[in-house]
Amino acid sequence: MSHLSDEHMPADRAVEMVLPPRTRDIGGMRVGRILPSARGQMIGPFIFFDTLGPVRLAPGAAEDVLPHPHIGLATVTYLFDGHLTHRDSLGSEQVIVPGAVNLMSAGRGIVHSERHGEAVKARGGVLAGVQTWLALPQGAEESAPAFHHVGAETLPEIEDGGLRLRVILGEAHGLRAPVPLASPTLYLEAILKPGASLPVDATHEERAVFIFSGEVEIDGMTFPPGQLALIRPGLSTRLRAHTDARLLVLGGASLDGPRYIWWNFVSSDVERVRAAAEDWRQGRFNGRFAPIPCDHDSFIPAPADGPGRPRAQRPRT
């Protein structure tokens, strides 16, 4: 079993690097953060990667994510179990359910919340999934905000023996997801039975494999749940499940330069991050950040220490 943490692999291996999660407890839920990483590493447009659970929430333990702002990114909340309600300053309201895609493009500025249902708050429930952020290309950073929902039944799937594959974003294995994107992106879910395999070809410039559950072998090395294995650019490989496994393959084209990330803001311009932080701190709801209809009485304040010099996350290639 691989125990390598945030370090490079031998040059003859398909796996170039392994990024482990930094786990913490938020509101009774285990959250594992892999991106942003200490190496300042993006994977295609992916600049943020959080795992949610799996967790069984006790009665009264579920905590909402209150209204908060974003710029310069697109969020994707993808659930394996449970549900959340998304609301945003465009007036969107959507229950996020397992297998569906909810892509919110912040562009020049948006505010949103994610809340548990009243039944889950009262009686408890389960939650498992992943939240990712896609940094927008420079030409889209100041675009109008937008929200897109695509039901699970609309996403293309393949079933082949012990493999079930669903394309979440972009194109893979001859299938294309009907989700609008600002840059070439790869994002798919694979569920494998023991012994089943999945090819990972070199069609996309950058690729990584995240093992949500089970054990997976890649190029002769076995990886446990919770690790993100970065595939060396230009190489094809094949992974094989040792146990029942669920994984995500993500990546895409290398982004057009580094991005600064602080709190909920992403931009190619560090001054843009500072301006957004000041807008939220001073005005909360103003021309950049409008209120969420029927959900604007509470909010998450900006961290008191301010952005300072945000850390740059850089493309791999």
C-alpha cells in the first residue's frame, strides 16, 4: 500500500505525485482538503478539492453553509449520498441530489448558500460527496455569474462488466456531459467491482485519480482511499480495483497562468482578490455581491486578517 505523501514518485511510474488530504471536522462532518496544496498545484482548471464525509449526521448536528461570496471560479458540488439545498444571488434554488451536476460560475461575483433540509436537521441523515472549484480562464473571470443544473439521468454513462462510469464534466471515453464549461475539463466518476479496470488515456493534458472508497492499483502500486494520484503528463495507464471502489478522474487543459486564491476568491490578479475582500467586508451586499432572495439575514464574514499576499496556485505544465 502506498504511504507516500505530497511527494514525487519515481520517473518511470505513471503516477507522478500523490497528494493526501488535510482532514478536519466542520460542524460534525469530516472534511478532507486536497487542493489547494502546499505545492501550489492546479490540475487542469481544478484549484480546490474538498471531500465531504461520508458521515452520519446526528439529530441537531447538521450545520448550514451560510451565504458567502465568490469570484473568478466555478463551483461543482457532486454528492454520492444525502442532499443539500443550493440558493444564490441570481435567485436559483436547487436541491442537490446524488449524481446530479450543479455548476455555479461566479464570474465577477456571486453569493450562495448550501443548507440541509429541515428533516435532516431534526432527525439526522447521511452526507457524502466532493466539492470542487474550477478556476476560470482570464477571459471569463469578469463574466456574468450563472448557475446550471443537470440531472443525473441526463449525464452519459457506460457499464462494462464490473465498471460503471459517468461523465460529470467534459468529454471522456467517447461521451460528453451536457454541462457548459469555460475551458477544456475532465471529470468523471467510476464505480468498480473487485478486479475491474479503467483505462486513463492521455487525451487530456492533465489528469489525476481520487480514490473515494476502496483500494485501487495503478501501475503496480496500491492506493488507499483519500489520496489524489497525479498521472504523469503524456502517459496512458490503467487502474484496477482490489476491492469495491469508487473514484473520480479529474483534469483538463493547463490553465492560462497562475491563480491567486484567498478564502472564497480566485483570480489571476492579486489586486482583484483584495478588492473583492474589501467589498464583502465593507458593503456585504453591493453592486458586486447581490443578496440571495429569502436567504440574506445571515452571512459568513470575511476573515479578519485580510488576504495579505495570497498564495499562487500554478498550472502543472
